[in-house]
Amino acid sequence: MAVATLSTIPMIGTGRARELVKRFGSLKAIFEASIKELKETKDVGYKSAQALKNFYKADMRKPEDMY
């Protein structure tokens, strides 16, 4: 479910979503990570990390409510 959710975010896609889930383990951990931490994930650069942060900020749900 986490990969499916993340892959709908512009600039993320399935490959990056899998890498993020593999590294962080949950949507909560991904959305609470800093841009610096997100960028340490394979294939995730500044723009992708910023897209994640913007999505979370716009969504306004708590990370635990997203799964």
C-alpha cells in the first residue's frame, strides 16, 4: 500500500517509492524525514524530496492516517 500511495506523487513513481519504503519502512517515517534524509535514498534528489514534502504538507493528514 505504501508503494502504491507514494507512486501517485508527481516525481516519485514506482521505483523511487520502492526505494523509499525499503529505506524508511513506513509512510509515517518517509513523511517525517527531512529533505536531507530523503535525498540519501537511491534515486531521490532534491526535487523528488521536495515533491514528497509538498504532497504531505498539502494533504494535511497525520502520517499514521495515511495507511
